Amino acid sequence: MRRGYVVTLPLGAGEILYGLGLQLMSLMQRGTKKTLRVNADPRHDAGDSHAPVPFYVSTQGYGVLVDTARYITFYMGGRTRRGESAGKLSVETTSTPAAQNLPQAYFRRRFGESSEVIIDVPHASGLDIYVFAGPSMREAVQRYNLFSGGGCLPSLAGLGMLYHTDSSFNQDQVLAIAADIRASGIPCDSIGLEPGWQSHGYSCSFTWSDKFPDPEQMAAKLSVNGMELNAWEHSFTHPSSPIHKVLEPYSAEFEVWNGLVPDFALAEARKIYNDFHAKEHAARGIRGYKLDECDNSDYTGGWSFPECSEFPSGMDGEQAHCLYGVLYQSTIEDMFVQQNIRTYSLARSSGALAAPYPFVLYSDLYDHRVFIRGVVNAGFSGLLWTPEVRDAASEEDLLRRIQSMIFSPFVLVNAWYIKHPPWKQVRTEENNAGRFAAGWRETARKCRELFELRMRFIPYIYSAFFRYRETGLPPFRGLVMDWPEDPQCWSIDDQWMMGDSILVAPVVAGQNKRKVYLPSGVWYDFWTGEKRTGHQWVAVDVPLERVPVFVKDGTLLPLAQATLHTGDPQARDIEVSVYGDGSQGAMLIEDDGKTCNVFKGEYNRVTLRYDPVRRIGLVNRSGTSKVQGYNIRDWREIGSR
Ligand code: GAL
């Protein structure tokens, strides 16, 4: 009897492979076996992921998408068929000068031999395979993202800090913590509500609990302070929910936590869900969600629906698991778009072709090193990832985590189980007892400076997202995507590019020095302006206040004034740092930052150039938007030319 589908694709000697979605445990996929299954607790490097994506790219400059909603196993080269070993040259014995520079894994996994990718889909009666041409890996990824519909454009406020509050809080406590954050001077754009905001949380009623007697008033008060609302939920619908009865015919065979599982592949389910969300949430000020538990559970009690279950749309549970994260995102996104609201939300699961959805992945895994790799890996497959911050093992750990996060797609302080901000006390028990750390004011000051730095970079990050939308170029990506021909970049999973000009090399607690790889070209230390020659590893001192950040030669870096929130008009005051001759120029996008009008063309493109001889900056604005534009106040030459 036939066992599903098997596809083999050739793999050249020396090709390195990346992708397969949010593979948190490894970067280079060549030589591995990965069974892509959606999972909430992906602790092993076997393919389980919050967001597995059957798409991989090669340093040879192409990408492959296997368009299936089935569990699928990739053997990414390194298998030998009977008779193949005889007479094969072993790469281990090759000692060419170039080979000296190659990462060890290159030899261990026999990357130097031609091989094949074997794609095994045990339950399928057919498959579509798309091959995306390059010529470079970066372009193959761009084509994949454009094929998906182009990258998402977050709301401007979404790029600021989101602080998720303690799950037990009531309306007054939420407002009090928002006021406390404002008083501390720490920039914050959104306040998040955890399960306790609903009359029933696991599963969800989607209805405000008595603890929130006047959500409109709460939203209005937050809004006066320039803060939006984000709400936690999952889709499992509790019997007490007003939509439970009407949803029933459009939900799956099994419940989860005594709640219905809506079948988001059905227009009826989406409409019921969305009408209610629009009325109860969006109309009351909610601008984003944290969509929880849309992944699956194998190692955490098995709480989700079975693979063998049926959905009224015709999907079975396996297919539904593969698609659930993306279907849920698209349902919520539709709701916002119908209200002409642009969101930037969170989701715990995603999948293939997800680039257009303005959702960022998060996880309960809390390993900083793993979180750093997540930023790099997400970029190969049209995904975004946040290395969120909750509590921490120490002040040092907290600051190091925040440093990674401010240079990532999403700044989430997920204080869902601590009553006070982590900068007052990192230890959970003490925090909840209101016992603050002795030097907490100093810690808060350091954290504030980091969040302020994020605010300064937002116009730059926003432009990088705009390019993501237009060209598919991931705003956050591993170095190998820009320098695939440089073997040093192949295995670097703890540095990334933010936009085209900024190289970030995060630090974890315990490190006081780190090696940073600077690819070919000239780079400037963001903190000191010191010029460094690339194509080499440099040892960098990493005092607690600093995370290594390097700027590419020729960059014009527009930095905003640090404000308390993105809506402050002063957030549009820009100072441009000129690195070297500034010949790379820069682009800024002006629009309202919060509606979908930008997609109808309501925006301005502001082009920045620099004349290094006359030492003047040139600003050119084109477009139809009437919003208050950027005010380019100053141009500052950095380092020697
Ligand atoms: C988890 C989620 C956390 C938090 C918690 C609340 O599943 O990952 O971020 O929201 O639920 O119960």
C-alpha cells in the first residue's frame, strides 16, 4: 500500500539550508531530520514548533515551499542510499584553506557532499511544491514573502512597548499600573489584559468581567495618556459566552477546556466571532490581541483537540492544527480591517504564507539564548518573533533580556503573574508581596534608557516594515541572508540585521565580553562611533549598559526623539546620524500609523540624502498624506570619513 507522498529534491555539495519556520533550537537545517508539528512546548530539536513552515531556503539562492497542511518530515540531506558510501571522498579529510574557516557542523553533517532533501508526507494524496528563484537566498525569501501577499505593516503604536498586566487585576489596578509606568518615565504604548479581564477565562466568554465595570472609560483614560489596549484570549468558547450557541454548528467535534473550537475555515464562524469582537472589544478600545493556545499540546498535558477529530469545514484535526494559528490571525485581522483599524498583535502559533498578518509569535519557553535564536530563525519563513520579558533571574538578566527585545520585532513586557513591574523586583514572590529590590530606582532608570532607545529607532524600524510589505525583505534577519557567500555567517544564530543598516549582537547574563562577527565592509560602533573593518570577528566589551550594535558604512540613520509613546508629536522630531559619506541614503514613511488608509496610498515617502562635500542633508517628500510630517532637525556626522 502506498505510504503518502515522498518527494526528493537534489542538494548540491556545500549548500546550507535554513528555515522550516520558527525552529527555536537550531539554525542550520542541513543534515537534520525535522518533523513539522505544531507544538506549544518545542523543547527538542525535532521539528516541533509554535510555527512550523514547510519552506526552506538554500545558500545557493532558492527556496522550496511544500504547500500542505499535513505533518511532514524533512530529511535535509545527509542520508546515504545503499551503495553510495563506497568511493565517496570524505570532507573531513579535505584541508583546503577555505575549509579552515568553516564551522565544525559543516564537516559533522557532511555538508560538503552532494545529497538530497527527502520530503515525506505520510498522509496526503497530493502535494503542491513551489520553488522560489533567487538569485540570492535573500531574494528567494523575498519572493516567498511576496507570494504570501507581502510583509505586514504594524500600527505605529504596536512598535512601542506593550505591558501585559497581572491576570488578577481589576480595572482600577490596571489604571494604577499604567499611571505608575507613566510616572516612571518609561515609554509605553499599550497596556495588555490577561485572562482575568473576562467573566470566564479558560475557556473564554469574551465578555468583560465584573472587575471591569466600565471598559470604555478605562480605554478613554488610557488613551489620554497615549496608551492603547491589548487583550489576551484564546478561541475556545465557553458555554457562558453569548456566541456559544450560535457558534456550535460551526465548531469542531471536540471541545478544549470545556469550550467550543470555532472552525475558522468557515465564513459563518468567522462572522459570528468577528461581529462579537468588533462590538465588545474593538468598539471599546481594544487595538490588539494576544492570541494564546492556538498551537497544540503534546508535552503539556495534551489540552488541545485530537488530530483524529473532525471539523465541519472538512478539515481533520491534523490539518486544523497546521492551519489554526494562521486562520485565527486572519479572522482577527479581518475584524480590525473592517473597522479600518491597523493592529499589531501577538499569536502563539503561525504557519506557512503568514507574512501579511501583523502578528508576532511568543512562547512560554523562557530561555534567553533560545529567544535570541528565534529572532534570527523567524526571518527565513515570513514570521516575526518576540523575545518577551517577564521576570528575570537577576537585574543583569532583566537588562540583557530587555536589550535583546528592544531590537526585535515586538517589545512585550509580559508581567501576567507579577503585580509590579519587573524593574522594581525581578523575583516573583517578593514582587507580589510588594517587596522591591534595594536599588530598584537605579534598575528602573537603566530600563527606561533602553525603552527610550527603542523609541528612537521606531521610524527606522517602521520603514523597514514598509519595505517588508513592498519587497518582502524581512525587517529582522540572520546575517547569512545578506552574506550567504561568507561561511562565517552560516552558523551565526546570535546576531541579526535590523533593517539594512543595523547589526545587533545581543548579550546574555554572565557575559562581559563577546565576539561579534562583522561581515565585509566598514562598520561603526553605535555607542562610540568607532570605525571597524569588517570580514572579521571582533572582541567587544559588554558593560551592562551596552548591547553591541554596529552601523553599516554609508548609513543615514534617522533617530527620533525618545517620547513616552509613539503618538506624541515630538516622536516625529528626527536627528539623522551620518555614517561615513552617508551614500546609502534613507527612507521614512509618514502616515497616520493606525488606520488602513496607508494601504490605499495615503502616505508620504520621505527620502533622505546627504551631500558629504557641502555637508548638508537633503529631504525629498512625495505623497498625499496630510499627517504631521517628520521634522528633520539635525544631521550629525559620526566617525571619520
Ligand atoms: C499562557 C501564555 C502567557 C499568559 C498565560 C496566562 O499560556 O503563554 O503569556 O498569557 O497563558 O494564563
